[in-house]
Amino acid sequence: MDYQPILDKIRKEIEVYAHEGKQADYIPALARVNPDQFGLCLNTLDGKTYRLGDSATKFSIQSISKVFSLAIALSIMGKDLWQRMAKEPSGSAFNSLVQLEYEHGIPRNPFINAGALVSADVLLSNLDDPEAFYLNFVRTISGNPTIDYSDEVAQSEQSCSYLNASIAYLLKHHGNLHNDVNQVLHLYCRMCSLEMSCEDLSRAFMAFAKSNEPFSHAGVNLTISRVKRINAIMQTCGFYDEAGEFSFLVGLPGKSGVGGGIVAIYPSRYSIAVWSPRLNAKGNSIMGMKALELFTSETEESIF
Amino acid sequence: MDYQPILDKIRKEIEVYAHEGKQADYIPALARVNPDQFGLCLNTLDGKTYRLGDSATKFSIQSISKVFSLAIALSIMGKDLWQRMAKEPSGSAFNSLVQLEYEHGIPRNPFINAGALVSADVLLSNLDDPEAFYLNFVRTISGNPTIDYSDEVAQSEQSCSYLNASIAYLLKHHGNLHNDVNQVLHLYCRMCSLEMSCEDLSRAFMAFAKSNEPFSHAGVNLTISRVKRINAIMQTCGFYDEAGEFSFLVGLPGKSGVGGGIVAIYPSRYSIAVWSPRLNAKGNSIMGMKALELFTSETEESIF
Amino acid sequence: MDYQPILDKIRKEIEVYAHEGKQADYIPALARVNPDQFGLCLNTLDGKTYRLGDSATKFSIQSISKVFSLAIALSIMGKDLWQRMAKEPSGSAFNSLVQLEYEHGIPRNPFINAGALVSADVLLSNLDDPEAFYLNFVRTISGNPTIDYSDEVAQSEQSCSYLNASIAYLLKHHGNLHNDVNQVLHLYCRMCSLEMSCEDLSRAFMAFAKSNEPFSHAGVNLTISRVKRINAIMQTCGFYDEAGEFSFLVGLPGKSGVGGGIVAIYPSRYSIAVWSPRLNAKGNSIMGMKALELFTSETEESIF
Amino acid sequence: MDYQPILDKIRKEIEVYAHEGKQADYIPALARVNPDQFGLCLNTLDGKTYRLGDSATKFSIQSISKVFSLAIALSIMGKDLWQRMAKEPSGSAFNSLVQLEYEHGIPRNPFINAGALVSADVLLSNLDDPEAFYLNFVRTISGNPTIDYSDEVAQSEQSCSYLNASIAYLLKHHGNLHNDVNQVLHLYCRMCSLEMSCEDLSRAFMAFAKSNEPFSHAGVNLTISRVKRINAIMQTCGFYDEAGEFSFLVGLPGKSGVGGGIVAIYPSRYSIAVWSPRLNAKGNSIMGMKALELFTSETEESIF
């Protein structure tokens, strides 16, 4: 199947949304991004690559990093990781403290901030140089050695993220962070600050799209069953409190970030990444969501 | 592929769970059920049927009825239905009032009790004889004209379900029930009281497994896109606050009921129903959950 | 001390608030009331009575009834009553279901709707004719045999109060209502519908102002200690989620109703009732609150 | 009136509670305290002082410090302080984050930790040397120049109070802390660490008992109206989620601390401080609560 004509058609259809919403502006480096960009990259398991627009432009991956850190943490701890976090949809915003307080410091899932802070804590406790390990891992699965952290984004993020600090101290209060809070926040912000293009992300997530192969990249090893389970969590929890909506409209497991990126996979078939900085009220890219919705509608290829 | 050897093997493996948990006992008719039963029926799209144990024994479908009433309500109202309920995981128990109060009477999804009460209200507003219509619809998609309501279960349920009455009045307070509360509760309890076997349920859900065909049965018509979306909601919301766990362990869209039944589908491949009355703390069948988890592990056929 | 000059001065000062807010309009009988009325009556323990404006006009006492029903329920059950409700401020709206769900059907205090429904239930379980008993009790402590229920208000209230029905069924679900829900709602609405003037209310609450005398009126008997404790609960819980504000501004125990009435007492000194139908966002009379604030400021007679 | 015989009698009656509960043990310095101590000191406005037991032993005042810091903050900011915190009972535990999140960083009242952190922030923004100012203020109103901070308690507290750090960062996130979080936490912990005896506290709170005199001590000046309002807040919010219970049982405005101290006042009549380290589940001194309950019962002198 040649997906290019479908992608070209979608590009035209989503143009009407080109000026809706606005980009994240809570740190200067994100606020400075030109919001009128759109990129897409699709990789299929039979080896083809399709591109649209700014597919090679790097952007801040933000929460998409939570999938990578989960993969590493799960490789380290195996199913014991689930003693420290659950895998249920939160039903509330990604940064809510309410549930975390009621549930005594056990995050609902690895894709809310609290869960990703626990993943960062696992990396800190078990790796000699977690920053280097993480970077090497992402470079390897993306096949792009130029991927790097943004010092500016990481620093801004850490210095202004009082809410993440609040969450981290609540985890610490409940004994669910073993390292120094500032170290955990530092690593978390570094991981979020990674800059990747749609092409990089699409290639990286091929590792999850190949869900019938064990996952083994740069020292991170997961069984088939664990890869499938990461995909299941992306399906139910990948979009904050819009997970149901994304599942309903797009029908694929995926993960979004406030940098405007979204990556989704069709197991055993393809990996697709889109990027456009303007966000809806839930913090997900408007053009990105729409492009993916149209893509699975046009191709009739949702997993359902 | 011949699934029978796998099913036989699973039957043996789950025997260790045969006496864990206990059946629902909040009404006498459910409490009286022999808890030591187990049935399973699998129908594939290529026309084969596999069975285990008490696959022909009828039981109370309870919340599985919510999928049928959603299909009817969606056929009636189309996407306008989503003005009256959302499609996000609730992150809380199926009968919680908290979220419903905070969210001004808009249920989180059609598979919590509040959402199913709204579906019942839609049927009451739009059908001459909703009870007859519903029964005819289920009989048709199951291909079994002997399926019927249990008067005893429906009556017990209505007379003791103070919590459902509380939810219904809260919906009414927010203007999200248009009919008399007692009528809505009556219809809701009738629909939950339906008695079906695993064979009936597995056949009925073939209509959802065939997600690339428009849904058209006994006056209920849905587009392919809407069938897929019902499946997506089963995936994210079908198991109360254990939806993530089910998605994680089983990896299929499905729906459970406190009668001990669970039905799940693999789109374009099969429909499978299991039943065993003993429940876990979340109200889902212990042996049923385990059987499905083993089935997708053994066959490596989760949708992820 | 002659309070009349102070009261006259206050009357002038509050005139600027005369058109702020609007009256309760959720039932026709309340919506029809002329909102531009103001009455006040003050009775001192040394036997003097002071009046302002529409002090003899009867109005719907609404939630002020909760003090009367608490006095009767406490007379019947003594401290066992506190097994069925707490006496802590709720920190939330008077009709919230959230806390009641988290706290398993034990109302926070007798002055939120849930608590008053439990009081009504106690009356139903223990009195032959609770409506007649309640009416006789209020007539006796007010010294006014013409006080009566408003059939119209009671009927409108019951037929439209879906939220109270929701609360009542949640109580029933938790086993904290022993009588039929409709009977409880009926009695609750009757008691709220009572019509009294500021003169009636001020006289009635002299029974609480005389907190160093045992309470004994028309078959209702309370020790000194219990009278003081009812006063303490009025102080901390008498004004929904504005209890702190009232305590802060006025400094007296009291109780308000959405009919626009407020009654407050200075133990061992006086009882004061005000009425004006226009309400603030919290459901308390604007002119009434202001008049009482000015009164305790001018007289420097807050209990603090 | 000679209170000594009543106090002696009470001392005997509360002996049965002498071994119930246990002291706070979350920091070593508090855990080391001999739990089997009891002290009481009563000062009347007519100049008499009564004592029981360990009335001269100093202990950690902990949350009682919140009254002193509120008085200073209110003296600095006047009613503008109420833009930054409310004065309603919280209805939840003293350290809950839930309400603070829902209410966008505005603490419910000055006596929960969040509110006291805001008070500390006000001191930091407006005083050259807040620690010295605070200490001088407390020494002056207590008439005891030997009162001092406990370095050990303050340091332990700050280094282990992850929950307070979580609260502080949430306040900072909502823009309701203007100073560096660590500085605020440092000052807060210092103020809590103050060590005073029942005699010191009873004398200090005479400033609040004299509610018909303007408050003017060591640079802190409040009108009569503001003194009364601080008393009103002690009444409704002084005992965490046991404020209603204390008001009900004791009937006086007061404030407790987890060091086991409780201080209460009868406006225009007396100030009373009790101390005993063993706490109930709500964090209030068991013998202290009981002694005060008996005292107002015996003397029939609750403000109600």
C-alpha cells in the first residue's frame, strides 16, 4: 500500500486547524518555537518511510520521554516495578496531586508526571550514569547519534517546575523516591528536554511496533510480553485525561508531549510520528491529533 | 489454527484459582448461583466455535448489558450521544458519585452505572417499547430466541439498589435524565437482568468483532467507525477501575459483569466469552480474567 | 442598654446592599417573594424586645428548621445520635455528595442536608406523628400557635429536589436511613417549609440563648451541656461553607436558611433574627449577614 | 472564684487516660520526650495564676506557633492577608494537598500547614530579621526572655518534612509564596521548634483573652476587631479536622500542637494551657483535651 497520497490529502484537510490553539509557553525555550510548523513521518514494518512537512525538524519531546524511561526502568526491575506504580488510567490531569495523596504515593501509571519521576528514580538507583545511558539508548533505537539534550530547556524546566517539585516531595514523603529529590527532578527534566524530529521518533517507536520481537537495544531488554504491555499502557494512559478520546478517535496506542509531538504505533504494521506545536486545552497537539484521526479513518486501520 | 488444545490446557492451569473469591451476593438470586462453575465459548470469524465447561449455562449478564444499550443509544442519537456522556476512563469505581458531582452530571463513560442510566434514558425517550426492542435486539445478534429477562433478578435489583437510585437522582438534578427516575431505574435493572450463556454472548459480540462491517441488527444500525469506537471504549473503560489491568494483562477490548461473565473481542479475528461466578475485589471474574490472560499469552494474539 | 438607636443606625447603613443578590428561585413559591423586604427582631434575656422593618412578616425558614429537628433528635437519642452523624465542619457545600461517599454515609454534621435527613429519620422512627410533634414544638418555643407548614412550599420542594433524593438514597445505601426514603424526604421538606417571622424565630431561639438552663419545651428535653453543644455546632457549622466567614465577621453561633432568614444568639444575653430574601453566592442573606456583622461590631459583643 | 480545687479534681479524673496514645515520633527530638508528663497553667484576667504538674517544663510548641505568626502577618498586612488565605474550616487533615490543589493554592485557613507557610512568607517579605522579630515577640508576650528555638527540632523537622516541602512547592506553583521555598520552610520549622512551658503559653495567650483591648506587643499591633477575629478562627479551625469536636466538647477557642500542647482562652476571663505528649489519632493531646473538657464542664464556663 502506498500511503503517500493519503498523507498528502490529510495535510490539506488539516490546514483549517493550522492556527487553532497555541504552543506551550511556560518556559521561554518552548514559547519561542514557531507555532506554524507541521511534520509527520511514517515507517512501516515492510521497510518504507513516508514524510510530510517539517519531518526532519527537531523539537522538545517532553512527555514522550516517559515511554523511553519506562522501557529502561522495566528492563531493570521487571514486574517489581509495578509495586511502585499502577497501570490504570488516572481519570485526571497529568499533574494532579489529589489521586497521589489518596493513593499514598503510588502513581496511577508511568505516563503521569508522578510515574515518570518514579521511573527516573529507578534509573538513578541502578545505573552508573543514567543520563548517558538514556541518551545512548534513544540514539540507538532512533539510529541518530546527533540526538541530544537541550541544556536550556532542561534548566528552565527544573528551575520553574514547582508543581513537579511538589509531586516529587509527595512521592518522597510516601517513601516512593529513593534518591535525592533534586537529583530526580534534574534527571526527569533532562530526559524531557531531549530534542528529536518526527523521523527520529517514528524510527525509535518501531521498537514498540515490532511487538512480536523481544526488545533489545543498547542494554535495554524486554520480553515480547512486556513490549505488548507497554503498548497497552500507551493505549489506556498515553494522553493524560484525553486517553479515552484518543483511543476513540485514533484507535492506536500512542504518547504525546507538550512540545507538540505525538507518536503512535500500529503493532506489527507501522510507527507514525506527528508534530505541530499548537495545543488543545488538554495539552495535546491539535493538528497532530487530527492528522492521526484522519489517517486511521482513511486507512481503516485502527486496531479496533 | 485449532484453538481447542490451547483452551484445554488453559482449563487445567486455571483450576488452581477455582475456589478463590466469591460470587456477588447483594441480591438473593445471584447469591444462590453455584459458584463453582466455569464456561467458555470462542467464535472465530472463519466460522469455528470452541467450547469449555458450562458454556451453555445461562447467567445474569449484568454490566455486559451496557454494551448492548450503548449500541442502541448510539444508533438512535449518533454522535449527539456524546453531549450527554464522555468516553474517558473514570479512574474510580463503577458506582462513584464523586466524579459525577464534580463533572456536573456528565458521566465519564457509558460503562459506569451513570452512563448506562443515560443510555437507558435515551431508549425510553425514543422507543415505543424499549424492553421489547432491547430483548429482540439481543436475541437477534445472539441467534437465540430463548434469551429472556429474569423477573426475579430485575425486581431484587431495583428494590435494593439505593446507590443506583442516588446516581439516577444526581443525573436528574443535573438535567441529564429526561424520563421519570423510577422508569429509568426499572429499564436499567431489566436490561442488567438478562440471562445468557457464554455461547450466546460470544455469538452476540461477533457483531463487534466484525469491526470492518457496518453494524445492522434488529433495527440497530452503526457505521464501521462507530463500531470501532465502541470497541475503543471497551478497551479503555470496560473493566471499571481495572480497565488498565485488563488491557495490560489481556490486551483486548472487552466488558465484564458482576454475574461473573466477561466477553472480549479480537477485531477481525474472534469473539470470546468466559464465565465463572467468583469475583475479585474489583468485581471481575477471577477465573475469567485468568483464562483470557493465558489465552492471549499462549496465542500471542493481543491486539498490541 | 438600649439597642434601638444602634439598630436604627444599622438599618440605614445596610441600605446600600438593598438591591444586591437575588432571592432563591428554585421553587415558584420562593421566587414569588418580594425580595425588597428586611426585618429584624432582638430579644434580650432581661426581657426586652427590639424590632426593625418587616419583623412580623412570615417567611420560609428552610434550613433554620435543622436546629429544631436536631434538638428533637438529640432529645430522643441522646449522644447515640453521634453514631449516625459527626459534628465537624464540612468544608464544602451544604449539599455535597463527595464527602458523604468518602465517609460511608455518615454526614459531617447535622446542618448539612444529609445530616438533617438523618434527624428526620430519627423523628420518623420514634414519634407517632412527627409532623404534629415538630409543629407543636416550634409553636411552643415561639409562643405563636399560628405558625404552620406551607403545603405549597413543601410540595414544590419535594417534587423538584432531585439532589436531596440523591443524598437520601446514598444514606439509605449506607444503612443510615431506617425509614422509607420518600417518607424521610416528605418530612424533611415539611419541616423546611415552616413559615415564621423574625419575631417568632428570635423568641424560639431564646431557648438556646438561655444556655445555662436545661432545655424543656413541648416534650423536648436537653441538658445544659447539650444545649451548649448545639450552640457550638451552630458556631462551627451553621453557615454551610461560609461558617468560618460568619464566625469571623459576626462572632456568634447562628443558622441561616435560603429563605433569607438568619438567627443568631449571644449565650446568656440575647437572641436575634434577621430576614431579607436576597442571597449571596453561598446562599446566605446579604443584608442579614451585614446587619449582624454591624451589630456585633457596634455593640462590641461578639462572644470572642 | 478559686479554681484550684476544680483543677485538682480534674487532675485525678484524667489519670485514667495517662497511658493512652503515644507521642509524636516523626523526629528523634520529639520521640525522646518522656510521654508521661502533664502540666497545666491557668491565668485569669483578674490576675490569678493556677498550676498543675509539669507546668514549668518547656516543650515544642509546634502548631501553636501558627497563632503567633498569624498575629504578626495580620499586623503587617491587615485584611489584605485574606487575599492569600481563607478563614474557613478545612474539613480535612492539616496537611492535605487535595483542597489546596482544587482551590488553586489558596489555603483554607491560617492554621493548616499551607496557611502557616503563607504567614511565614509574609514575615520573610516584610521583616529584616523575621526569626529575631518572632522570637522577641513571643518572649515579650510571654514575659519570659529565656524562650528560644530548638536548633535540633528545627533541623530535624526541615530535613524530613517532605510533605511540607510538597505543600510549599504547590503554593509556589500557584504564586502564593513570594520567597524561596527553602527559606520559607526554614523559617516555618524554626517557628514550630520554639520551646515554651504551659506557664509561658498561658501568659502569652492572655493577649488574646484580653479581646477588648487592642493588641500591641513588641511591634505587633492589632485592633480589637482583629483580635476577636483571630479568636474566631481558633474556634473554627484550631484543631485540624477535630475543630468541631473540640468546639463541641470544650466550647472555647484554642490551638493545639503535635508536641502535646493545647492553649485555649475564655475571652475577657482567662487563658489556659495544658500539655501532655500522648496524642489521639487526630494529633491532639489526649489528656489535654480531656482536662479542658472537664474544666469547662465543671465550671460551666464554655462561651456557649
